[in-house]
Amino acid sequence: MCGIVGYVGERAARMLVLAGLERLEYRGYDSAGISVVCDGRLEAVRAVGNLSHLRAAVDQAAPAGDGGGVAVAAPPATTGIGHTRWATHGRVTEENAHPHYDTDDRVHVVVNGIVENYLELKQALIADGAVFTSETDAEVIAHLISRQLGNGLDLVEAVRAAYLQLRGHYAFVAVAADEPALLVAARRECPLVVGRGDGEQFVASAIPAFLAQTRHVQLIENGEIVALRPDGVDFMVAATGEPVTDREIEEVDWSADVAEKGGYETFMLKEIHEQAAAVAETIADRTVRADGVDLGDMGAIDDALLSRIRRVVIVACGTSYHAGLIGRYAIETWSR
């Protein structure tokens, strides 16, 4: 599954976000990126492959005072978001890596999950003047929020208005250049959790991302929006905007190793319980069509080509090899 990390506070956000992403590496990914608020603008760095590639790109781009390799010191960016991506919709490219942004580059988002109605939303946004730069379904969220900001809403209400237009299962975190000390997160079915600190707050898709910084957490319930500022966190019901005032702060007493396993005894048991969500996330954006499966990014696949297929080869190793054996039997059964 993809990983989300966000930070708002007084410390250098770039290095904290990168460290959080590294704690989520066990979840797997093929690309990664971060965005920070710097001098009234948003700066994004994205890279394909291992997080070492992203860290090298960040070191090249960031000023010395912000953890980078440039000689001129500068005040650190103290608000940032990051993401590790497993490609589902769109190829593995830097353009398809998160964070995604709006046409004016004033709103950045990191997203896990699937936006099922992204095609109709994208068409409406393009007709309204939006310029898309990726092949993903996630990018529509940045444009939707931007449009609501243009209508005079603040970032919290803009996220809520966008949330109400989305269908699917997802979690996302948004940041805007005009509200630099604020992160807004939203959850619909995909996991998201808040880490509470002293004058700083974290948000992530899993507790290990910030466990080295704080053990105080608040769970985000399904259908909620959360505003994170250095001095506090506000929860609300997305559907109504009603504040949630009774969310307890819990203290985590797990070790980092136990936290990574999500409370399960072994990684294998954890992954067994994640299978349903993993399969849904992999295929959901390809099965939203009423008339079949969407394989558009694979090029033209016609009946003549399919009729000539005589052999399917599954290449894998380790536990994936055993999954491949099950796939072999399934394909043989379905194709008779």
C-alpha cells in the first residue's frame, strides 16, 4: 500500500517527512515525493525508485538550513507532506508520483486509494480551465480543492467541498501556499492517523511513520476531516462540517517493530489480513466502467490479439512465487 506522511510545526519538515517515509518502506513502493511550504510557495521534489533517489534529489534542491546540500543557509520549511506510491492508475513515472498539484501550483496533495469518479470530474475540471500533468486519478483532488479556494473558501472548507464530490475509497492530505501552517487531512475507508506533539503535529497512514517523534496518537474515523496546526488539531464530520470534540489522545506503548506489524505477531499474518484491501486498491480503478475492464494504458487489445494468446508466463520469487502458482491455477481454470 502507498504511504502518507505530513508534518506541521517548528522543525525542518523535509527531513522529518523523509524519515517518516523511510519508516513506511516495508509497505513497498515504486516512486516517492515530498512537498514543503517555503517563502510563500510550494516546492515539490519527486523521484522514481528507491527513497535514496528522492533523498539525493532533496539534498540537491533544499537549502543548507533545511537539510540540503546548497551552501547558502536559509530558514527551514516547517510544513510538509510526503508519499510513497505503488502505481495503480498511470505508469511509474516522475510525473505520476505524488504530491500532485493544481494548475497554479498553490495546492499540493498526497493520496492513497482510488477516486472512482475521476474521469467525469477531470472532464469538468478541464472544461473549467484546469491543466493536468499526470495520468493519475489522484490529481483531480488538487484541482477540486483549488477551485473551491478560488470560490473564496478557506483550505478546510475547500477540502470538505472537494471531499463531498469524490466517490471511492481514499485518504489524502492537502497543503496550500496561502495557509502555510496548516495541513488538512481527509479519510474515507483508507487508514490515516494523527501524531500529537508539543507545538507540532504529524499525520500518516501508519503510526511507525512518526513513532520516533511522538507516542501520542489520535485515530481519524471514516468520513472525517482533520485540520492540523502547530498548536492543535481539529476534527470534523465531512458530511455536515460538525466538530468532533471527544476524540481521545492515546499513548502507544509498542516498539517500532511491533508498530510496523500493525499489532500482528508476524508480517506474514499482517499481510494476509491486508489482502482484501490490497486487491481492491489494485483493481478498483480499472473496474469502474459499466461495460468492462479499463486497460487503456496498455494500448489496443482486440479480440484478434486475445485469440492468439496460447501461453501466460508468471515470473516471481519468494512469497510472490507461491502467489504466482495460485494465479496459474486460477488462469487455467478461468480459461479452461
